[in-house]
Amino acid sequence: MSETPRITLRTPNEGDRDRLRDWRNLPDIARWMYSDHAISPEEHARWFAAALKDPRRCYWIIEVDGAPVGLANLYDITPTDRKCAWAYYLAAGDLRGKGVGAFVEFWVIEHVFGALGLNKLCCEVLAANEAVWRLHESFGFVRESLLRAHVWKGGEPLDVVGLGLLASDWTAKRPETVKRLEERGFDLSSFRAR
């Protein structure tokens, strides 16, 4: 891919249900999740029905040049405390390292601090997933915790890095981030200045 991809995020619909289960069961995705068991059609159907109705959650299908390639989501949206948490994954492994994740991170941060008017965005990443927690840090996230032996996968305890980004952190980091993404060819003109 030599040109900058056109990335959009859209609300999931019924047509995405099976695709999301297929993606979540991919070994490359499941290895970085808290649970990595094979998700059954019944378990997924229950999750899908509940997820799209829960006001404390918000999901988007990530599309690159019109093709669905991943999922981004907010969870634990708590307006009274003005915070939420987030996660994302790219199911199309060939897109990793092409700036797609960075664009999605920018879009989600802008949405959280702009449209939602929240003050804090949190995330948790398996400590072994250094590429992802370092990406978050490059956007101004600060490591706030190391949760030791926080999850068990494959019979082993794994540590988790907890990160947080405040709206004030983002205000300071945003110009540098915009410059970095524009240098990669992304058009950020549709994002309002902060």
C-alpha cells in the first residue's frame, strides 16, 4: 500500500455480527485479549445483542478503503465521572504498521474529548503487547499502573499495563500528533481545532 488509506469508523450493524465473531476468534487477536477461548455462536449472539444496546458502551467498525478491517470501542462510559475506557484491534494483519491504528487512536481521542466532552480516557494492555502500549504513550497516555498477574492465559499469570489520558494531556499533545499524522499523509482537516 503506497497511498495513504482512507479510514472511516461506522456503527456496527446486523451484517457485522458473524464477522466480529470470526475476527475475535483469530489467534492473532485472541492472544492479546483477556480471554482467548473460542467464542461460540451462542455466546457471541448474546454479547452482540447486549453490546449494541448498552449505553455504557460504544462500538465502531474500522473500514479501510471501504473494507471492514477491525473494531474500536469505548466501554465503562461514566458521564458523572467524565471518563471511559477504550480498546481496538485490526483483524487485517497486513495493515499493521501502516498508520491505521494511529489514525483510529486519534479519531477515538477526538471523539471522547470533543463529542462526548469527557475528561479521561483509560485503557489496559497486556504488558507483553509493548507495541500497543508504546503507541498509546506516543499519544500522551501515561502509565498509571502495572497490574501484576492480572489475567491468566494458557495457565500463566500475565501483567497488564494501565494507561490514562486526560483532556489536558491531549490538548498539549494534539499539535504534535496532528503533525505526525499529516506527515504520513492523513487528511485531518475534518477534525475541528482544539
